[in-house]
Amino acid sequence: MNNESRLIPLKAIGPGVAQCQANKEGAMPSKSVIVVVLALGVLMPTAAQVHAAPGTTPAALAVSEVRVEAGTGNTGFDGVVEAVRQTVLAAQVSGAVIELRVKAGEAVKAGQVLVRLDARAAEQSATAGQAQVQSARVALGVASRDFERQKQLFQKGFISQAALDAAEGAYRSAESQMAAQIAQAGAVRTQSDFFILRAPYAGFVSEVSVVLGDMATPGRPILTLFDPSSLRVAAAIPESVVISPAARQAVRVELPGVAGRENLIKPVLTTVLPAVDPGSHTWQIRLDLPVGTEHASPGMFARVWLPVQAAVTESAGRVFVTARAIVRRAEMTGVYVVGADGKPALRQVRVGRTSGDLTEVLSGLSAGERVATDPQAAATLH
């Protein structure tokens, strides 16, 4: 038997199977030939793969076509929760921060001392002002007694009218000096109070912008305070949207970031600013939330649902996909869109409300596109 090995022609008789034609002497192929045959059989495409039509979706991947409805009903607009009363406290005088009594997130009461600045120079000025007031009071007393004596002497004819007028003038001047020193001392005392920052109302400290030892200057923010009992949602509405009186009554607010809140919130007051922003060409709408709205905080994302005229929404329509197709990864929300080649590709979208098994897609999808309803299976094929 010839032990020399040589390549032998192969014929595919099935997926992954090949037969070997023996040489003319009928010798069996060596082990190396058998290994090559098996390797080629594994790498050869199957008949289903060879004859698969391009643009088809793998049978294991379930897809759903994007659903488009007529532009009726409410339209969502992005907004943000803000405090009706939010104050940035700043110093009115210059001074080093020597005491910081609150931290970010703490609750404060109205009139509570929050920050103290170095007021030693102001205290010395106030002490000097009080001394000047006391000096002016003494001078006024002397001028008053002298004026009384001069009046008695004038009545007895011992002094002239000019001497009496001089005494009266000195008294009036001392009286004016006394009033001026009192006013100046009051101003210094009032300025001394500027070195102490107090809470103007009860609320929460949202931000502290200084640390101990920082130099506070007039106008520099020191801390931010807000009242959590009075919140509202502000949103920008395109100028093409006509906000009718009926729409103001039907407007609703959604807080997508609040877990467990499925119901929409009816605002207690709806205010539409009369001027349009010339930069963004949008209306500013403000919706006051009911007192006691749970888990709402300034800066939180909100969505305003507003019924608009049909002419605005019918041109674009409303896009819906099955809720199972939505993928959420950290801050990204998307869907796997199946392209013409049958391969799924992850695409970021902006979603709206979920009603039943359907979720509205505000942007990122178009009519006629297909999405994978099983994101995990699509991720393995991605």
C-alpha cells in the first residue's frame, strides 16, 4: 500500500459532508487527508445559507412594523420642573466667609442664619458711630442749656437780639448734628447686618458655592435656596402651535422620571407668556403643579401633553412601536431597526407615553420601518 498522501477531489453530498475518491490503486487516504476533509466540511456553508435570499430576516428574530396613526389627540412637549420661588443668595458687602452653617440638601427655616462673613471692621465702624452719636447728644444738651440762659438774659435786657440769635443758631446746629449722627450710626448698623445671610423663607438648600475662607464680594453667589412647596413645569411650545383656551384646560403634565407614577397631573394654573422667543421661535408655557406633588424636584425632566389643532399633527402623524422593542441602556433609549439587508442595528429614539402595549416614538423612526421585538435576540445578531 502506498503511504504517500495526496489531495483528492471532493464532492459535496450534504451540508458538512464530503466523500473522498480513492486513487486508481484503491488506496485509502492518509490521516492528514481525513483531517483536511473534515475541516473543509465544517467551513463549507450550508445549503440554506447558500440559497438564502438577501434582505431577509433570520427566522429566529421577530420583527414588528412601525405603526403610524393620524395626528389626533395630545402632543408631548419636553419641559423641566422648576421652583416658583428659587433664590440665589449673594453678599452685599465684601468679607471672608468665617461660618457656614448649612450644606447642600439641608432644610432651613425662615430667618435662619446660613452664612456669616468677617464683620470686624463693620463692628468697629458701628462702635465709632455710637460714640459720635453720644458726642452729638452731649453737644446738643450744652447748646440747649445755653440757649435757655440766653433767652432769660434777653428778657431781662442784659443781652442784645444778636446774642440771642447766635445762641439759638448754635442750638439748632447741634440739633441737626445730632440727627445726622443718629442716621449715620443707623446706616452703619444696617450695613453690619449685611455680613449675616439669613434664609428669606423656609425651603431647601440646593447648592453651596463657597467654602470657609472664601472671599465674598457683592454679587457673587454664595448658595441657592428653593421652596419645595411651590413647583411648576416650564416648556417651550413651537410658535406654530395655537394654544386655545380649551387646550389650556386640557393640558396635562407627565413626570417620566418618577417611578410608579402612571397618571397625568392636572396643573392648578396654566400661564402662557405673551411674547415669543425670537431665538427659538417658541412660546413659554408654565404649569403650576398641585401642592404636595410627590417626588418632584427642580431640574427634573417633565413632558407637557397638549391638545393641538389637527392641522399641526396630521402632516407628520404619530409613530408607535410595541413596548417590548424599547431598549434602555443607562441614559440611552433606542430600538433595533431591521434594515434592508436583514440585519438589526441599534438606533437611539425619543419616546413618549406608553399606552397598553404601544409606546409613542417622538423622533428617530419613520413609517414603514421594522423593529425587532426581542432586543436580546437582536443584540446577538447585531
